[in-house]
Amino acid sequence: MMRVLIVEDEPTIARAHHSYVERVPGLAPVAVAHTGRAAVDAVAKAARAGTPIDLVLMDIGLPDMSGLEVAAALTRIRPRPDVIAITSARDLEVVRAAVAHGVVLYLLKPFTFAAFRDKLERYLEFRSALPADSAGVSQQDIDRAFGALRTPDTRIPTPKGIAPQTLEEITRVLRAAADGLSAGDAGRAIGVSRVTAWRYLERLADDGVVKRQTDYGRTGRPQVRYVWGRV
């Protein structure tokens, strides 16, 4: 089992990522850090204890330091963990800096569980393609390992009727609503129909990052509200 550290400053999202990792065979979420300093300390402590972290799921926008600064600090710890960036940062310079700091994969928020699982499965393929010992690797080993990471994402096309930009807008307004939103509320907030909003909210609920709550109101007619958070 690969030991995974989740680094995310927003507790609700951290719990969702923890739940996601639990659903991927071969990976075990062993700790959560909400700041960059806590992340470095957790990796160093695990290494000293002889139970090193294999993989860090790194948010870039942390409150005390950049996730890229954390990634750079982790290169000085042995054994060094791999890093997958999980972020909404789309700036080209950030992406280039992530590569320069040894980030092996880059996953943009928001995403479905299928996309998350695909990235982690690619990472597991990458690790399994490399020899277990440190005697050395062949060109074939290297090509096979990096091929697992870089192969075009043909296995998980965007689900029919799901547009990434709309999914991001739905996610944004839902996260800002402490008491959750109905499909009608969400649709009005971003300028789409109730049915369209409902489809995206159901997708998020099926992926486990949104909770469904049934309100009966004064008339007794049930209305489903969607609340951001771990199911």
C-alpha cells in the first residue's frame, strides 16, 4: 500500500480527497495537513519513524506558503515522496514551476472521482513500472514508467452533457453556500436551467463530494438541497 499525505487548507475538501483516496485500491490516506509547514513536518516525522510517505496530494494555494515551496522542501527529505498537484491554478508559469519542482502529475479542480481515480491509477502504474531495488534502471523501464504518466487521457472522456466550465461554476457557488442549494437556486446563481444544475449536482453527489439533504418545508413537498461536504 502506498502511504498518502493530503495537503489541503480547506477541511471539507480535505475530507473529500481523503474519501477519494480510500476508494482507490493500492493507496492508503495516512495523514492530512492544512498548512505547508505541517506538511513538511508530517513527511519528515514519517521518514524518521521508518514509515515514509510515498505520495503527497498537494494543494498549491496554502495559507502559510506555496505548495510549490513545500514540494521544493520535500526534495531534501529521504526517502523523498512523489507529489501530485491538486489545484485550480491554471497559470502557465505555475504549471512550469510545478514541473521544475518535481511534481509528477497536475490535476485541476474541480474534477470528478473518475478523473481523480485515473490520475492515481496512472501514478500506481508509474511506480510499478520502476524496479524495486536501486541498482539502476534501463531505458525500457524509464520509458514504460513515464509512458504511464503521459499517455493521453482516452479512458475517461468528459461525461456526456458535462462541461468543465459549468461544473466549476456549480462547484464555486455550492462551496460558497453554507446551507447548501437546491437545483433551482444553483441554476439561477450561474444562469442555467434547474434541470441542467440538477444534472451537475447529481454528478457531484454521486462522486461523494456533495451531500443530499431532503427538506419538506411548509407544504410537505420534499425538496433536495445539495451541501458541499463529505458524504
